[in-house]
Amino acid sequence: MAVPGLGLRQAFAQVAARNNAYRGRHWPGEPRRWRLIRRWLVSLGVIFIVAVVAGLPVYVRPQIDPLRHADAIFVLGGVAPDRYPFGIALGEQGWAPIVVLSVDRWRTWYCASPHPHFDLRCFIPDPATTNGEAQELHRLAANYGWRTVIVVTFRPHISRARFILERCFDGNLVMVESPERLSVPEWAFQYVYQTAGYAREVLEPAC
């Protein structure tokens, strides 16, 4: 006696077997190729996750120091201009008697006129990198006997800036975050840029 539905299932099984045999004849490497693609995608995903997690304490949650009085406020250069008014405001609040701004030639106007409450100075770093700024900090600290300096930069740069400046300045650095907000694409760019900067600084000589 025939079991209801059994013939239909057998027909479907035969059709599936024929399709698999056909694919095996015409695309013999297809399953292997997809396995390799999946492995690459999984590997890239793992590398991405590891990079994000490893970068959290360096770029997203760096060591930010509490403000304390210092010999000078040293504002590092950057694309966003928010850090300059922030550093000047710290000088107005009396955290240090000198505020030094690292600028390009289009921003020297910040120091066009003297400030009534503190000594405001600008310089153009040479080279135009954090390493060039560290060299200027080394020169100024040696000339004026600075022992404690407040350094202003944005969050993803704080750890690398500390690493570079400590190679040129043997005093106390107070690393302070400027009020700059980054989008997700900007954060992704900073992960790559700051990591490449670390690699470059390892190869470059200190002050």
C-alpha cells in the first residue's frame, strides 16, 4: 500500500539530487570559493572588532588629567578651531600666565593683539606635525624653565600627543581634552590616522 506523500517527497529528493549533480559538473569550485570568501569576511570582521576594542583605551578613553595650575598652556594645532578659544579661556581663568598656540599661517591672527590677562603667543611648527610642536615645547621649556604644562588637544590625539611630548619634555604634562565632537566616519579616520602616527613616531628620532 502506498504511503500518502511518500512519492512526492521522493520526487523532490530526485530533483534536488539532479540539481546538485548539475551544479557539481558546471561549477565544481563554487562551494570552495564561497567557503574562502566567508573565511575572509569572518577574518576581516574579527580584525575590525579587535582593532576597535584595542583602540578604546587609547583613542576613545585616553588618560585625561584634572586641571591644575601650570607654567604654560600649550594648545596643539588641528583642523577644528574650537581648541584655540578653549585654550585662551583657560588662560583667562588663570590656570597659567602664558598661552602658546600652535597655528598655521592662516591663524596667526589669534595673536595679532596682546591679551590683557596673560601672555599670548603663536608659533608655526616646523615640521608641521606633533613632533614639530614637541620640539617647540622643548625649546620654550628650556628657555623659561617650565616644569608643568597644560596641553590642549582633542580626544583621539591625547595618548599619541602625550607619547610624543614626553620624549621632548621631562616635566609634568597635564593633558586636557578640547570640546570637539567627531562623527562616526571621523572616528574611523582617526583610528587609522593616529595608529599610523604612532608607527611613524617610533621610527623618527626624539628631540
